[in-house]
Amino acid sequence: MATTLLRKTVLTAAGIAATAGGIAGPAIAAQATPAERAAQVVTVDRKGPGERELDVRYEAQPNFYFCGPAAARNALSVQGKNIDVDAMAKEMGTTEAGTNSINDITPVLNKETGKDVYRSTEIPVDKVGEKADKLRADVVRAVDDGRAVVANIAGTATDTDGTTHSFEGGHYISVVGYRDGGKVVTIADSANPDQASYQVDVDALARWIASRGYSS
């Protein structure tokens, strides 16, 4: 498991968004200074049998509805990019109702990488089982290529340490690593710097994404 160094961003309020179409939702609102927002989680890039994690220059989201731009910013940081989250929000059409769908994230990821490599994939609720294998393959492929995945999730998932993460109104996260050949994936979560990094089973991630989608 990769070593992680966390310098915390101060949070002062919590908020839940009334989402547009239930796409983007609750997170913890941070009234942070630019210096605080530059707090980092540094993950050691490590290769081993069936595992890899990418270096993440982490920022917590500055308010309850910027989870989409923040997830994209954290994802792009693994490629050494430091993009202003406010600028990303403007490009994605983010409002206090959140970011409408993963299809608003993918074009921005492609613009910033300079390659047409990201594509959106939906996971219908009735096809979670068959789509989990594709999600696993897509995460491994992207991470091996030095790229993070951005996922639009909703509901509750339990990580490998037994901690629950609940976003009933919806949320966006970054997937920045994997182990056991992709059976377990590493999440960078902008909602709360106290839980900035955790791991979940890829099948649990597929259920978390169900009815929404991811960009890989």
C-alpha cells in the first residue's frame, strides 16, 4: 500500500446541494485560503505485482458544489498539471446545483491533457455486474497510462477499512490507483481532507457509480 502524507485543509461548514437531476451532490464546504487549498496529499508512485498508485497533488473542494471540478483537478494533478478549480468549474457549467453529468467532465479532461483519450462510460443499474469488469479494466489501463479516472457516484460505499462514505445526492471522486490487479482501487476524495484517500473494492465502486458514469 502506498505511503501517504497529508497536510489538512481547514473546513468550517458542511453543505448538501439540491442537485440538478441528482447528478452532483453533498460534500463538506471549506472556506479555505489559497494556501490552505494548496494542501497536498502526496502518494508515492509504486509498482508491484498487480498494483500501482499515482502521485496526487490533492486539493479539497472549496464549497459543497465544486466536487466535479475538484475531482477533475485532482485527477489531472497526477500528470503534473495545476489547474485553477474555479476556471474548471466555469468550463463545466458548474452551479450551486452541482455539475450535471460526467459528460461535462470528459471534454475538460481531454482539453487539459491535449489528447482525445478520455471517454465517458455509463453504468446502468441493471448492468452493474457485467460493467464491473470493464470498470476494473479501464482503471488499470488509465492508471498504467499515468492517468486518473473521474467517477460520478451516489449513495453509500464502505471502504476496505470499514469506513462508510455516503453521498446520497451524488458526488464526484478521482480513482488514482489499484492493487490486486484492479480488484481494489484507490480513491482521492475532495469532500473531506480527513478522508482524502481510501480504498474500495472495484465491485463496490461499480455499484456506487450505478445510474451514472465515469471518465477514463
